[in-house]
Amino acid sequence: MAIKHQTPMLDELEKGPWPSFVTDIKAQAEAGKDACADLLGQLELSYNDKEGHWKHGGIVGVLGYGGGVIGRYSDVPDKFPGVEHFHTLRVNQPASKFYKTERLREIMDIWDRRGSGMLNMHGSTGDIILLGAFTEQLEPIFAELTRKGWDLGGSGSALRTPSCCVGKARCEWGCIDTQDICYNLTQEFQDELHRPAWPYKFKFKVSGCPNDCVASIARSDCSIIGTWRDNIRIDQKAVAAYAGGELSANGGAHGQGTKLDIQKDVCDLCPTQCMAFDGKTLKINDAECTRCMHCINMMPQALRPGTDTGATILIGAKAPILEGAQMGSVIIPFIKMEEPYDEFKEFVEKMWDWWDENGKNRERIGELIQRLGLSAFIKACELDPIPQMIKEPRSNPYIFYKEDEVPGGFERQIEDYRKRHAR
Amino acid sequence: MAIKHQTPMLDELEKGPWPSFVTDIKAQAEAGKDACADLLGQLELSYNDKEGHWKHGGIVGVLGYGGGVIGRYSDVPDKFPGVEHFHTLRVNQPASKFYKTERLREIMDIWDRRGSGMLNMHGSTGDIILLGAFTEQLEPIFAELTRKGWDLGGSGSALRTPSCCVGKARCEWGCIDTQDICYNLTQEFQDELHRPAWPYKFKFKVSGCPNDCVASIARSDCSIIGTWRDNIRIDQKAVAAYAGGELSANGGAHGQGTKLDIQKDVCDLCPTQCMAFDGKTLKINDAECTRCMHCINMMPQALRPGTDTGATILIGAKAPILEGAQMGSVIIPFIKMEEPYDEFKEFVEKMWDWWDENGKNRERIGELIQRLGLSAFIKACELDPIPQMIKEPRSNPYIFYKEDEVPGGFERQIEDYRKRHAR
Amino acid sequence: MADMAERITDIGPPKYDEMWPQIIKDNYGKWAHHDLLEPGVMVHVSESGAKVFTVRCGGTRLMTLVHLERICKIADEHCGGFFRFTTRNNIEFMVDDQSKVEPLKKALSDTGVLPIGGTGAGVTNIVHTQGWVHCHTPAIDASGIVKSVMDDLFEYFGSHKLPAQVRISLACCLNMCGAVHCSDISILGVHRKPPVIEHSHLDKMCEIPTTIAACPTAAIKPSKVDDFKSVAVNADRCMFCGNCYTMCPAMPLADADGDGIALWVGGKVSNTRSMPKFSKLAIPFIPNEPPRWPSTVKAIRNIVEVYAKDANKYERIGEWAERIGWERFFEKTGIEFSHHHIDDYRLAMTTWRNSTQFKFTK
Amino acid sequence: MADMAERITDIGPPKYDEMWPQIIKDNYGKWAHHDLLEPGVMVHVSESGAKVFTVRCGGTRLMTLVHLERICKIADEHCGGFFRFTTRNNIEFMVDDQSKVEPLKKALSDTGVLPIGGTGAGVTNIVHTQGWVHCHTPAIDASGIVKSVMDDLFEYFGSHKLPAQVRISLACCLNMCGAVHCSDISILGVHRKPPVIEHSHLDKMCEIPTTIAACPTAAIKPSKVDDFKSVAVNADRCMFCGNCYTMCPAMPLADADGDGIALWVGGKVSNTRSMPKFSKLAIPFIPNEPPRWPSTVKAIRNIVEVYAKDANKYERIGEWAERIGWERFFEKTGIEFSHHHIDDYRLAMTTWRNSTQFKFTK
Ligand code: SRM
Ligand code: SRM
Ligand code: SRM
Ligand code: SRM
Ligand code: SF4
Ligand code: SF4
Ligand code: SF4
Ligand code: SF4
Ligand code: SF4
Ligand code: SF4
Ligand code: SF4
Ligand code: SF4
């Protein structure tokens, strides 16, 4: 089956230099995918109506899993029967999204036979999204996928598919094994991933360094971000090469040949002002460095993170629903991340127990911390309060003392008071 | 009457270089003030008990006024009859607290005859506090005071006594007539000052420049702070004198002879980085200057505020009760302040009307703005929203659109919707 | 349905290293530094001296098997059958020798649909969500707007001429399935009409208490309409978050006139120099203008161009706006400031200006 | 009582200029610059060339007519019968000729109770409140603590050797009658036990609904005790603000063991360099130690000394703490960090650290 509907508006999107999804979908329709032809038709209708044409939700899935499939039905199925059902399957991507084409073709083949031919590479959480399946295809797709060694990702009030930056695989700044952490956690928590049993969703994202290339600090309930606690490694010869203009500023990010003014572009922009350059030698007062990465980014051939590496754990990032967006907050300033990550996992279990016990329906852990207080959370995780957890100490005087902190406790008799103070 | 009680603890406070209020009170007791002797006795008791010994409030006052007097009774009157009543009178101080001794002695004389002899010079709001009167003395004191040309200040849910910095009287940086504004407002709003009719207290404080020497931005519902909108006046010769070390940095505040490093101490600390010094000439990009005063403070003989002066009006500062402390927020970035201050007073009336109409009992205007929104307040004051009112635009997507802002309004029929979208 | 006995479950994804080309396997954790040779092309150098050359191409994210097969084929022919996707849905092809770069680039060029770029101080791919292609709550489309904006900003995709990286993202509703709340520029689909309520079916389709509890502003109350148990919405308290609709299909918000785009600026995620920042409201509303959303496209270009001209090198949009002051940002971009820019949600007071420090603007 | 017909009301204070010495009258608005000749002594120079010399003395604020008369006498003898108080309750004597400065200083010295100082980069007078001398809600005394602290910091009152001005204030309860919430160092009286309730009298002495409404955390509920209409306090929700006691005398909080001092640091009011800042919690609790509060005195000296040694010139305490980072502040001062330092009130989340940027400390 080929193109079925006139799409004058969508056709406008075939123009211009950026690759056109419309042209692409048309090609897939031409290649015989009815769903694609109808998808274009329904989308054109949306462009006319300025409203989407999908029904609300729909409970579909595969047996034994509570998630991994998002049900979707057209609200104009008569006109576009090819997308009457248009469910998505979230297929758990390999950590950091390297693919061997041979393995990827396993999915492509299944999807070609049983699905719409449409995908998102990738969804915002990181999954491979198979976009547009009929209900009766879900189980067969699942069976074939698992037989080939692929599994579904998360949805609903469950652990969501963890994801990570490229890290040590192709980046010199990876302070932790982002991919192994991502994979290990995914494997360890398969049950949490596939069987929603929590107040709401929970996301892990793993970045190898504070540049945070997987945006974990904005998008994951638990961010694991690589860092170091010793000194930045300096190659003074390379510093001189930057100073002399032989090496391009910022790893060429501003064009090859861009000369770095070390004082102005590096030292002056260091947030802690802990660097000094005398025209020859660069000095860093590492004790004051907050490991922001700026200087390293600017001079990748001269500076490198230290070698005593680990991760900073931040908790609570999320989008605005309900109480407004949050970013992750530092809970563990530094933790060694070494396989099998037991110390980290113990922390995770404590955190989840507390959330599970106290969280209301559809309350993310970040919101629960907001509601019950950061201190309560820290206590539940059996951590000591330390100033690294906050930007600044409280400025309001409203401290909730507990009875056991105050000599004599809270119980008092008004009669005693009145003995000293007439009414 | 002289010292009546043993005060071994208080006696410890007669030691040390800072003037001792204990020695002072003893002297006043020796001079015949029974109240002072008993005050020391009761205070010694408090030092032993680690609890105060005053009863809660007490409604006393002078006829026709709703405030200006704070009632206070001892809760151990048998032991300390001299302070059985210990009411305070708040006497409205002259703006910026200059005194002609002749005039001040009018009060001193009345207080010597009719009161305890104790005062606060001054209370935190700015009043002269006559500390410790018996109820029967209140009216006579009031009558004598007014006959001499003095009046009471504010208390309760009323306008509180306005106060101001020394300003143009003895400071080169006063951009507005702080004293005249303070005096004029006090006179204009005598009724509001003396007859509590509002949800809660309301305070004006007037500072001549952004140094804010009367702490208005922290302590007044309405801060009036002098500023300018033209250029900082520069005397380059004096700049050279600072550079050469002939003039002391910061007007001698770090000791005469302290040399200023203009680049480091001035330019580098300018919050907007709008200054440049080439070793000889100082340049200021006034358009980018936020009039923070730092450079002027550092070089009082070289720099002065501009001459097109006026005030920034900030609203809402207050202490923490109930919802946490607030600082004032910019509502009018710049307003000319010229006698009789009509434009400003019109704003004030609008503000008060809104507060009066919407404020809950014991809700400061800053809290009401918190509750109903800064926008609502701005609208009520018939001001246009401008970015100077905020540090940054909103970051949450929760905009409350009004029906008239949206084409077609809010009313819709589900039938129409369902015509386009099957259930 | 497959026999339960045979079911394979909970196996997780394939292990990452199975997907690695040899050069990555050999040099894992040994990379010493990198260099961007030209826009879209980078080299990473290992401590061993080995090098991997990466060519990055713009990805449409929403794609078909036709396109994915095209990508696989290039990977097969040039990269030993390996490639990867970036966290922003770009496609990266890696080769282990510089001599393989030009042939690879040519092959990519020849497709016409794999533009090279997205690195360094430019605009990379827009992170986006489903829009009208799949989701049930969108206020806007996703892919169509992304295409229109990327067409317009294409010159910045394949070049390194901006002051710093500019990360643009799009979310089609307030659920914000993407880092829209922390992006240099964010395109957000917003509703502006309260839900229209299907009283006749609400009780059947929804749990009334959960629906009421879903509203962050407590705008929803139980109500009886024509003998149906239903709910009523206090329109004055509604800020159109759509959370009620998420819980209850009988309360749709979508509306051709009500829905459109809000633009946000100045967010960032990295901990570089300044701490991560939320995006701030720039333009509260631009109508939906399919198929090419010209007003949105223009507004974004304006922001990018003013930024490009005015910012310091190495300064992200949010760092620039904070340095010059938001009052200046509005002046320089010519964007109108309105009541909507003034926060009135929970933390509103932290955004007021508690200082006499500000700049005068025209 | 005075006859109503004769009553004079609403006249307001005397006009300010009646209180001005001639030199101020003549040069009002004409001052060109000033100089601090030595601690406590300054000259202001008029555009006309005229000069006013000011000598500033430490004021006790709480004073008697005996002391005030002493002040007036010096003003009469040296300053033509004029003087003023500063906004921090210091006393300023002004003369119009440099030759009059030394005699004035001598006269002040001779009193033994008018120490000269309080200017420039030092510690000036402590702004404070009533304490046990007058108020009904204090958790601490005021004047006694102020005296003890000023005795200890006296060397900084008469010198210009700190990095910048250090403004100390004291408030004896959470009502904070003073700029305690925005001071370099603040001494705050805090209660730590919930109100003890006088059930037998509460209904007579208080309005129950107003009392309940007064509690910001909704800890107070109506309750019947022994047939008395009264209230109950949920101790877990009480943070000891004392607002209930303000509304209802039958709910006192004061307690010898419960009450004491919290120390705060890093606030400022001026718009100079950095915007005004709130004070932040340094030490949550120090017991009441009359008569000389040694632990409080020692804690304050420690903060001042660490600051004096570590801060840059022209840097106030809050600016210093923010520059080095609060984690460093706690390390350098040796102050213990505890759960109490972590905000858990309404805006708490704005104080959490949303970045990997921090310093390691011991
Ligand atoms: C498919 C995906 C968007 C995409 O186009 O890529 C998606 C799609 C939906 N998201 Fe999402 N979210 C997706 C990633 C995200 C992300 C990004 C991330 O994970 O990094 C976020 C922001 C981060 C976060 O978790 O807060 C996100 C925040 C939400 C929210 C708001 C949650 C909140 O606490 O604020 C909702 C609302 C909800 O949960 O009710 C939501 C709800 C939804 C629902 C299920 C709509 C609904 O209300 O029921 C969407 C189904 C759309 C559809 O038809 O496929 N989605 N959602 C992403 C998942 C693909 C994948 O598995 O890879
Ligand atoms: C006398 C004075 C303290 C002093 O020793 O100087 C004072 C004393 C009292 N204040 Fe105050 N306040 C005094 C200046 C202030 C200031 C400072 C200022 O005005 O610059 C503030 C902080 C700024 C502000 O207004 O927020 C202040 C904030 C409070 C509050 C908290 C108000 C709030 O909204 O947070 C209360 C509580 C209340 O109103 O119930 C309060 C309540 C009180 C009461 C009436 C106690 C009460 O709960 O009823 C005190 C009577 C004490 C007494 O026995 O004399 N007082 N009060 C000050 C007035 C003297 C004068 O007129 O010059
Ligand atoms: C490939 C990718 C990681 C991955 O696992 O896929 C990646 C790769 C690199 N990033 Fe990144 N970043 C990637 C997403 C991100 C993100 C996430 C995002 O945008 O959603 C961020 C956070 C963005 C933000 O702050 O909003 C990110 C913030 C950085 C930074 C910090 C820049 C800054 O000044 O704020 C650097 C350092 C630099 O560019 O100087 C950086 C540097 C790098 C380096 C140079 C690291 C290296 O040595 O290899 C890589 C090439 C950079 C380039 O594109 O010019 N990478 N990088 C992602 C490519 C996305 C794309 O296709 O465009
Ligand atoms: C006399 C007085 C005004 C009055 O009407 O009484 C006054 C007078 C002066 N102030 Fe002030 N300030 C006075 C209270 C204040 C206050 C209010 C307060 O402390 O409660 C502040 C805000 C404090 C804060 O930010 O917390 C204040 C912040 C300043 C500043 C800003 C300093 C900074 O860097 O933050 C300056 C400029 C400077 O010192 O360089 C200043 C400068 C000055 C100058 C130099 C102005 C001038 O040219 O005459 C005066 C002498 C300064 C000195 O003492 O070294 N004055 N000054 C007040 C004296 C109080 C005292 O007895 O110690
Ligand atoms: S987060 Fe750091 S380690 Fe990971 S890809 Fe980005 S720069 Fe490399
Ligand atoms: S990593 Fe950041 S904080 Fe550390 S030295 Fe470099 S620029 Fe400074
Ligand atoms: S606020 Fe300004 S004008 Fe007023 S005394 Fe202080 S420095 Fe002078
Ligand atoms: S007043 Fe402040 S902002 Fe203006 S030039 Fe001087 S230091 Fe800079
Ligand atoms: S942002 Fe909203 S509309 Fe878009 S995919 Fe996510 S939930 Fe759906
Ligand atoms: S859209 Fe949001 S605010 Fe409006 S009624 Fe629904 S849940 Fe409440
Ligand atoms: S701070 Fe509290 S105790 Fe002290 S005077 Fe004010 S209200 Fe009274
Ligand atoms: S002290 Fe404050 S928090 Fe405690 S019960 Fe009273 S009003 Fe409520």
C-alpha cells in the first residue's frame, strides 16, 4: 500500500535542509506500510484542526509485565484504520546507544513484519520506541524480541529505563563506568523495571563527569555523576601550546585555530577563582576547585580530571507536574563506584523503602523530599547531614526541635509556670 | 529611694569597657527612681530564672489614640512594686534624630517628673521610648508632651513611626530629602499613625542612597531609597590622587593612608563590571551601572551620584512572623520625590486601599502580595509590569490566563469536541 | 499468545560492549583528549596513540525502518557495522583511521538526509517529544515544529560560530518529556482553556476522588450535573497544566485557539562555570501555525541572533542574560514584558527584585 | 485627666530642621565628601568649603535620664546644644571646626561611658531589642548580652582593622524587632518548648479561633480539657515561633532550659556590590548563660576572628562565606553542621545544592 491521503500541509515540511520526517514516512508508506499512510493522513487532519487525534491511554501490555507498552488508539479510526491501534513498545536500549547493525536488525526485522515501521530513535528516557502496533501484535513482538535477547523498558509507576552518556567508551572525561553502572542497575532491578509497585516513576541517569551529557541533573530522580577528589592533572607543555595558539581553544569547539586567552577565557571564568596563570605555568588550587569542568573543557590536551574518581549522587530531578520542576540535589557528595556497586545499591534500597512507605500516589521522590524535608530523607538513608548537601544554611528561624533534644523534654505544668509568673 | 535589691549577677555587667546599663540604672535609682531600683531587682530575678517577668500585654493608652503606648505589668509586683506598671510611650522622634538639647529636655523633664527615668534612645522603629510609666501617668504625660510640641508614635495595626537616614543633612550621597519625606509623610498620615484601622502594621523608612543606612529594605513595608538615573560624576584628578595613594581608600574606613588599588578594589568588585581604569582615567559605562554605590564608597572624593535624582520604591519587607522574613521588592524603579510628593502619595493610597480590602487580620502587605501575587498588586497600583520588578522571569509554566485573553473564551461544548474526537 | 512456559522475561538489554567497534573496545577508558576537526567531525586520541574519528549527523529521531536501514548500511560499509546515537538523538559514525573520514562523509552527504554537524559552539539537534504523532495530551505538534526551526537554524548546525553551545528542546505539553525546563531555548506546548467536561461519562471513565486530587491548585470540586455525578472546574484557579486530563479522559483541554507555544530561555544542565539553571519565560504565547510555525521560527532566530551578537565567548544564553540582566535581555531582544513573566506560583517571591540594583531600559 | 477640649492631638514630631546646628542648616544638601580621620571621628566637607567634624560614641540605647543629661551637657558645652543619634543608636557630636575636636574628645573620654568609635571597617553598636527589661515574649535578655559581646569585641569598636563593616544585631524572640534577619552576625532568642497551656483560663483570656489561626504550621486544634474549652498543640508541628502566645496569654513558651540563643551570619542590608542578603544559621542553639553569656561571646569572637583572618578586603561576612562556600565556612570556623542547618520551611528547596559544584572539607 502507498500514499492514501492528500497532505498539502505536511508536504510543506518536505522542504528545507533539515531531514524531513514527512518524506521519510512517505517512503515507508510507499514501501508498503499502511499505518504510515494513515499516520500521515491523521497528522494532516491534526494540522488542520490544530488538535491531536489520539484517544486517551488504553490499557494494553504483555503478560506478566506492568509496563513497557503505551496504549494508543485513533479517535478517527474510520478515516485512518491503519492507525486505529497505534501502541508503542519501549525496548530497552543498550547502554549509551552503540549498535552493532547485526543486532539492531533483529529488532528492525521483527518490527518490519509486525509493526508500523515507525520508530523513535530514541525516546526521551532513552528507550528504542517502536511506534504503532496493533494489540494482537504485542505478545508476538515481545516473544520474538526476548528470544533475540532484547527486553522491554519501563513505564508507569516503575523504575524507568536507566540511561547514560558515552563516557569511557569514547570520552576522556569519564570518571566512572557509565555504561556498566547503567547496565548493572538495569539488570539488578529488572523486577522494579517491569512490575510497577511504587508511588510513581523513578529514573536513573548516569553521566561520566559534571558536563552531564545525559542531562541527569534535570531529568532523573537519581543522578549519578562522575567526579574526582584529587587534583586536576596538568600538562604544562600543553598549557604552553594553548597559550601560544598551537592548540585550539575548547577542543576546536569554536573552530580550529581559535586561540585561547588563558587568563581571560579560563582563569577569569573559573567559578571559584582558584587558578593562576603567570604566562607560563598554570596553577590550580585544587582544594578550592569545585570540579566544574570549565578549564578542562577549554584545554582538553592540557588538563584532565584527577584519578581518584567516583560519583556525586543527586536526588529528585523531575519535570513540573505537580509542584513545579526540580533539579537533583546533592545527597552523596562522593561515592566510589566499583562493581558490583553494593554501597550504592544499599543506599538505593533505603531510599526506595522510605519513598514506598511515605510517598503518596503519583508523588515523585523529589516531591516527597519537599514535603517531608531533606533532613528526613537524609536520616532515612542513614546519612549524616553535611554542608555539601546545601547551597546555604537555612535563613528562617523555624527549627522543629524534637523533644529529646531539649533538656527536660516538652512536658510542662502550667502550675509550675504560674508559681513563678502571676497571671 | 536608692538601690533596694541585691543584684550579684547584674553587678557582673558593671565590668568591662563598654558602657554599663546596670551602672547607669543604679545611678538613676540612686537619683531617686524607685522604678529603677525595682527594675534591677526584677531583672536579677530574670537572670536567676532565665525567664522574663512581665505579664502579657495589657490594654492601656491615651484617649482618642489607638496606639503609641504598650501596656506592661510585672508578674511579680509584690516583690517589685515600683515596676508593677511599666508601660512604654512611643514618642515620635524628629526625622533623622538630630536634637536640640533644649527641646529634648522638654521630654526629659516630663519623664523625670512622671516616669521611671528609663528610656530607649531609640526603639527599633525609631521612636523615643519612654520606658516604664504607671497607667495614671499616661494621660498627663501625653498632655504635657503635646503641649510642648511632641506627639506619640505608632503601634498596633497602624502606620508606624516613619524613620530615615541622616541624608542630605550630613551626607554627600543623599539623593532625596530623606528628612523632609519622613516628616511630610508623618504629618500627612497622622490619622493612620494614631488610629489603627488596618489589617496589621505598616512601616515607611527612607534612605538617601542604596547604602541604605536605615535598613529600610529589611525593615519597612515601604522603602524609599534614593538613587539617580544619569551618570556618576567623576573627578579624574581625584581619581589620580586615589591611584597615587594621596587619598585614603573608602573615605578612611580602613584607616588613613590605606591605598586603593583601583583595578582590584573598585573595578573588579563592580557587580556589573562596567568600569575600566587604564591607570590614569576611570571610565564608567553608566548605562550598565546598577548604582550599587561600591565605587562611590571607595572613592568619595572622586565619584558622586548623578544629579537627576529620585527614589526606588520597594514594598513588603518584614520580620519572619508568620510566613518567613521578606525583603522589599522593587515596585517603582524610579520616581521623582519632590514636595509635596503627590505622585508618591497617590501610589500609597492605592496600595493601602488594596491591602485594606484584601488583607486578612495580621497580614502584612508583603504577605498579601505573596498570597495574591505580585502581578495583582501591580495592577491594583495601576502600574505596568516591567522587568525591573523582578530578578528573573518565571521558570514554571503555570500561567493563569484570564478568559478575555484567549480567543473564544473558556466556554466550550463537549459535543463540539466529540464531533472531532470520538470517545 | 506464546506459551508461558517458554516465555523469556527480565533479561534486560544486550550488554553494551557487544555493541562496541574494536577501536572502542581496545581503548575503553584510555582516551586522552579530543579535538573537533571541523563541525560534526571529531577525533578522540587514546593514551595508546590510537585514534577514533567520529562523524556526527543530524537525526530526526522520529524515523522509519527505511531511514534506519539507510543508517545501518552506511555503518556496515564504512564503520564495520557499528554506530551510535547520541543523547540528543544525533547519529554518530566512527572510523579508526583518518583516511576513512572523507569517504564516510561523502556517503553521508550522498544520502541528502544525514547532515553533518551538531558539535561545538552551534545548535545541535532539538530534543523533542511525540506531539500529534502519538501522544494524547499535546498542545502542539513536535516533529513539524522541530523541522521548521532546524531548517531555519541550519546554518548554526553545521558551524561553530555561536558564543557557546545552544541546546534547544521541545515538549508538547506541561508534562515536559525532555529537559525543556533546563534548556538554552525551550519550545513548550501550552493549553490555555480549562478542561471541557464530559459530565455524561465522567463518572464512568474516571475516579472522581483521584481526579480532584490531581489538581495542584485545588480548582476541581465534585459536582452534580443533570443527575450525573461529575466535577466542576473553577476556571479562575486553573493554570491549564492538564494533570486532570492525565487522570481523567473526560476532561480534554486541547483546543485550536487555546493551544500554542510558550518560549523559554536561559536554562542549562551542565555544571560548567555556573550551576545548572532553569529555563525562564521569554514569550508566553505564540499561536499554533502549522505547517511551519513561522512566528515561532522567527522568535527563536531573533533570540539566537541577538545572543550571537551580544554575548561573550564561552557564555551560554542563561549566563549572558544574567550578566546583562533580564531587563536588558528584554530590551535587546525586543521581546515584550508582561504580567505573565512575573511568577505567581509557589516560589514566586524568590524571583522578585529585592535590591535597588537594576538597569534602566527603554 | 485633661479636658478634651484642650487636647492637642495629631501634631506629629517637631520639624527636623529645628534640631539642626547652624553648620548643618548652612550646608544642607551641599556636602561634597567625607573622610574618617580616625576611628569614630569624621569630617564632612561642603561644596562651600565648610566642614563639619563628627565624633561618634557608643550608645547603650537603654539609658536613663542621668546618662541622657550627661550627653546633653556635652552637647551644650561643645556643640552649641545639638547632637544626634544614629540609626544604630550611637551618639554623634558635631563641631564646625577642627580645633574643637580634641576638647570634645577629651570631654567624652572623661565621662568614661562614651567610648569613641563605631565607624568604618569595624564593629559598631549592636542593634537590639527589649529583652527581659520590658517585653513579654523574650527568650533571652537583650542589654546584658549586648554588653557582654561589646565588652569582648571592644577592640574592633575603636579601630578600623576588619575586612569590612560588621553589623551585629540582637532580637530576643522570633518577632525579630530589628534587622536580625539581614545582619552580618545576629543573636536571636529562641524558644524550644511548645507552649504550656492554661486550660482553666484559656477561653476567658483568648479568642480560640484567632489563636488557632495564628499558628503558621496549623499545630493548634480546638480541644476540651476537664470541661474547659481550650486548645491542644501538636508538638511535632510546633517550631516555637511564639505567635500563639502573642495572640493568647494562656500559652506561654518561656522556659529556662528550653530558651537560648541561635547565631546567624552573613546577612546584609546595603545594596553595595552584592544584593541584600538574609542571615543564615550558624549555631542553632547556645543555652542562656546569664550574666555574661560566655559561650555566645566566644562563638561570636571566633566568627569575627576567622573572618578577619580569611576574608578579602572590602568583603562582608556574607560575601566571604559565599565566595569560599558555606561548606568552607563551617570548616574554617569549626562550627558543627547539623540537621538544623538544613532548611525545611516553605522555600527549603531553593537552598538545596542542585549542582555537583562543591568543595571537599574535613
Ligand atoms: C515517549 C516519551 C516522550 C518521547 O517522545 O520520547 C514520553 C511520553 C509520555 N510521557 Fe513522559 N515521556 C518520555 C519521557 C519523559 C521524560 C524525559 C526523561 O525521562 O528523561 C520526562 C521528564 C523527566 C521526568 O521524569 O520528570 C517525562 C515526564 C512526564 C511526565 C511528568 C512527570 C513529572 O513528575 O513531572 C508525565 C505525566 C505523568 O507521569 O502523568 C509524563 C507522561 C507521559 C505520557 C505517558 C502521557 C500521559 O500523560 O500519560 C506520554 C505517552 C506518550 C506517548 O503517547 O507515547 N511524562 N517523560 C518519553 C519516554 C520514552 C522512553 O521511554 O524513552
Ligand atoms: C519596642 C520595639 C523593640 C525595641 O526594643 O526597640 C518592639 C517591641 C515589640 N514588638 Fe516589634 N518592636 C519594635 C520594632 C520592630 C521592628 C523593627 C523596625 O520597625 O524597624 C520589627 C521588624 C520589622 C517588621 O516590622 O517586620 C518588629 C517586628 C515585630 C513583630 C513581627 C512582625 C512581622 O510581621 O514579622 C511583632 C509581632 C507582632 O506584631 O505580633 C512585634 C511585636 C512587638 C511587641 C509589641 C510584642 C508583641 O508580641 O506584642 C513588642 C513590645 C515590646 C515591649 O514590651 O516594648 N514586632 N518590631 C520596637 C519598636 C520601638 C519603636 O517604636 O521605635
Ligand atoms: C555525544 C554526547 C554524549 C552522548 O553520550 O551522546 C556528548 C559528547 C560530548 N560532549 Fe556533551 N555530549 C552530549 C550531550 C550533552 C548534553 C546533554 C544535552 O544537551 O541534552 C550536555 C548538557 C547541556 C546543557 O548544559 O544544557 C552536554 C554538555 C557538554 C559540555 C558543557 C558545555 C557548557 O559549557 O555548558 C561540554 C564541554 C564543552 O563543550 O566544552 C561537553 C563536551 C562534550 C565532548 C567534547 C566530550 C568529549 O570529550 O568527547 C563531546 C563532544 C562535544 C560536542 O558535541 O561538541 N558536553 N553535552 C552528546 C551529544 C549530543 C548531541 O548530539 O548534540
Ligand atoms: C550615621 C549613619 C546614618 C544615620 O542616619 O544614622 C551612617 C553613616 C554613614 N554611612 Fe552607613 N550609616 C549608618 C548606618 C548604616 C546601615 C544600617 C545598619 O547598620 O543598621 C547600613 C547597612 C548595613 C548593612 O548593609 O547591613 C549602612 C551601610 C553603609 C555602607 C555600605 C557598606 C557595605 O559595603 O555594605 C556605606 C559605605 C561604606 O561604608 O563604604 C555607608 C557609609 C556611610 C557614611 C560614610 C556616609 C557618609 O558619607 O556620611 C557614613 C559614615 C560611615 C561610618 O560609620 O563609617 N553606610 N550604614 C548610621 C550609623 C550607624 C552606626 O551608628 O554605626
Ligand atoms: S558527561 Fe562527561 S564523561 Fe560523559 S560524555 Fe559528557 S563529557 Fe564525557
Ligand atoms: S574545574 Fe572549574 S572550578 Fe576547578 S579549576 Fe577548573 S574552572 Fe576552576
Ligand atoms: S543611606 Fe546613603 S545618603 Fe543616607 S546616610 Fe547612608 S550613605 Fe548617606
Ligand atoms: S555604582 Fe556599582 S555598579 Fe555602578 S559603576 Fe560603581 S561599582 Fe559599578
Ligand atoms: S510532553 Fe506531553 S504531549 Fe508531549 S509526549 Fe510528553 S506527555 Fe505527551
Ligand atoms: S488543568 Fe490543571 S489546574 Fe486546570 S483543572 Fe486541570 S489539574 Fe487543575
Ligand atoms: S524581639 Fe520579641 S521579645 Fe524582643 S522586643 Fe521584640 S517582640 Fe519583644
Ligand atoms: S509556637 Fe508557633 S508553631 Fe508552636 S503552636 Fe504556637 S504558633 Fe504554632
